[in-house]
Amino acid sequence: MSDIRKLIKTALEDNGASFREVLDAEISSRISGRLDTRKEEIASEVINVQDEEINESTFTFKSTGDASKFVKAASQAGLNKKQYKSKGKSVEVSKLKDTDLQQMLQLIANDMNAKIS
């Protein structure tokens, strides 16, 4: 017998304690089912966001020393050697999946008066 039918049956039997137990069980079941569904939706959204790669950025500095300092700071911030190419005064960053890291790199470059393209 379905939970709704049990609920109706206990209501018709005029058994208050039994009705309350069935009602509580039905409400709890529906709430937990919806929470589980919402958790799965949120988790899949988070996974999809993390899978997206950010476009390439090129940071051009006034000197090679500034570019070297930027690379050192970026590495300490979590930039992997496979994610950048340093050549002279410019550093090309690609294959980033972390928007926070991208923003941090932009802030560092702005503080060092670099051109970002």
C-alpha cells in the first residue's frame, strides 16, 4: 500500500498517533528526496564549472626581470609549469581551470604594470 493510502486510511480510522507517524514519515521522505536531487544538481553544476578552461592570457612586462618575478609569484600561487610559457618580457598563460587563480594572476600583473591581452 502506498504511503498516501496509508495516510488516508489512518485518517479515516481516526487513529491520531498512527496518522501522525505516517504523515511524518511521508513528509520526511519527500523532503529528503528533494534534498538529494538538489545536492546532485549542485554537484553537477560545480563539476561542469571546474571542467571549463579559461582562455589564454598574455602578460607583457616592462623588463625580463619583471616577467621572471611574475613567473615566480605565479608558481607560488599554484600555476603549473605546463600552464605557462615565458619568453623575454612576456608570459603566456593557458589551460587554466581555476578562475580564482586567473584573477590572482591578473591582479599581480596589474600591480606590476603589465599589459594583459
